Amino acid sequence: MTVLKETIKEQAADQASELVGLRRHLHAHPELSFKEVNTASFVAEKLRSFGLEPISIADTGIVAYIHGKNPGLKTLALRADMDALPIQETNDVPYKSTNSGVMHACGHDVHTASLLGTASILQKVRGSFEGTVKLIFQPGEEKLPGGASIMIKEGVLQNPEVHKIIGQHVMPLIESGKVGFRQGMYMASSDEIYITVKGKGGHGAMPNLNVDPVLIASHIVVALQQVVSRNADPKTPSVLSFGKVTAEGATNIIPDMVKLEGTFRTMDEKWRAHARELILKIANGTAEAMGGSCEIKILRGYPYLMNNPELTSRTRRQAEDYLGKENVLDLDIWMAAEDFAYYSEKVDGCFYRLGVRNEAKGIKSPVHTSTFDIDEDALEVGAGLMAWLAVNELNQGN
């Protein structure tokens, strides 16, 4: 395997400049969730150039297969997401987004370019591994119901049956050249909360004649904090936050209604269901006690992400072998959500982080910001490491 490892490293290095070109093209031409038409066409064209046969799925998703020895023995899936975010990019770079108000601010251009590089490598070394690699280029990770859930419904984990799945995601907190792993619970579930508080508007100078929805909404936000602080098991990670309050009154006008939007996140499905019941009960009770009413809609988002301990332990060891132990880090739990969790609910999964930070180059902005960018040296690591992990996992036990 030492020779194979060096071969993979050499191939990753040889295509480094091409990977940068792929990523820059994708970055300059971002498309929003479930609208990745041109992105999917670009990916399909590249896969054909490698001698693969891309298959369309879930409208803008792409699947392709790389068959090794004994292709029916087992199937390992490798996943990348392709969608961008509704953010106006402010970076002054040659590959700046050309689509106004749309930006690859979460690194999905990196994931896609890296997996294309992985595909190129695996196609060249397909005689060195057992089974089949299923390449999954997924739409709509950033928007409910999540492209992964749709891909699964359309059979992406079947025909042939996927036994394991691996995915990677950029992490601007980690230096380029390093990666991070965590076994077990890693990322949170995510539910969206929409509350419309109804009262009776009127002149701000005569509050006694009104039912003030602004005051009611304020009490609801405060009261709902006890959902976590006084009901959650302290050992269970939980977050309840409201990020948007809309009260279209004025300095002297009390409006008829106020809208609240927030999110609830945790890592326990039983507690998640109970928390939803508490949110409904507390919000309705608070509004009624103050003379108003409210309508509540809670959209069920992604499940929490569980990294299979055995698979993650193996991939971590192989990452240490490929990059050196000093370049493989332990991750803490992360309260953001990721629809890769739908895959890891169905099959053993490992979702790890690819470092892209380089302060010397001024690259340190978080994801989901208008200044997010990456150290493009990370692309070589992203493509080569995933190829190495795939080969080793497919040859496991053989």
C-alpha cells in the first residue's frame, strides 16, 4: 500500500493546478439550492472526460460509478454538495462570483472540485481496490428539505446498495494541510421556528386600548429560553435562538402582529420532539395570558449527524498515515446542521473536516460570510486524501 499511497499523492500533486481551475470556475458561477443546472452539467462533462458515465438524479444531482476488482463485493459512496448561498461576494479576486447575490460562501465549490479530483485518481487506480465507488454530487444542502433526503428517496443508496459513505467539508478554523475527525455525535439537528403573534394595534400613546403584540412577542422570546435552561438535560447539547423579529409599527404605532423566526438544535431525537411540544405550549400560553394569540409553525429540519465510530476510527488512522499524525486533529461537537446526516442515518458514515485557513495569505473568514475564501493548496489534500480513504476502506478485510 505504500506504493499506492505515493501514487495517489503524485497524482493529486500533478492535478493541483487543474483542481484550482475547477474550483475557480465553480466559484465564479455559483447556483442556489436546487437550481444547480449549469453546475451539474459541468460536473457531468468532467466525469465523462475521465471515462465515467454520469447519471442524473433528483433533477440537478449527479451520480457516477468507478468499478474496481469484484465490483459487486461492496459499494462505498463519496459525497460532495454543489449549491451556493444567497450572499453578495465582496472578495476582490479574479474568480469572484459573476452571479449577483449568489456566492459559494460555504465551500461547496471546494467539495465538488475535490471530489472530481478524487474521481480522476480512483479511475486511474481502479485495479488496486475491491468493490465499487459511488460518486454522489448532491444538490440543495443549504435548503430544506435537504438534497440528501431527496436523493435517498430517489434511490441513491440502492442499486447497488451502499455499505458506507464518506463526506468532507471545509473548515476555516483549521489550517490548510490539516483535517479533523470526531467519532459519534458531531453535528446538531436543526428545526426552523416561525411564530406570528397577533394582538390589536393602535396608537402608542394609548396602550390601554390595544393588545400589544410587541410586548407579547418579547415575553415569548424570554419565556422560551426556559425550554433549554430548565428542561433540557445539561449533558445534551441544545440551542434555541431567535434571529429575526418583524414588528411593522412605528415610534407611536403599535402593530397588529409581530413575526418571530428562530431555530432549535440538539443531538437527541426524543428530546427534540419533546422540545417542540414545549415551544408550542409556552408560546401559546404566553400569548393567551396576555390577551393575544399566536400561530406557530415548526419546520422539521435535518437530523443530528452521527459519525460511525468504527468507520471514523479507521478513516482517521488512514488520514494520519497519509498526512502525518500532527496534521490530523480532534473535533469538538458542532451545533451547525448538515444534511449528510440523512445518509448517516441509513448507512455507516464518516463526515470529516478539511482545513482551508491560511492567515499568512489573509484567508481566515468564516463560512457564510461575504469574504469567505480558501487556501487553494487544500484542494490537493482534499482530492488525494479522499481517494486514499476510499481505497483503504474498500480493501478493508480483504
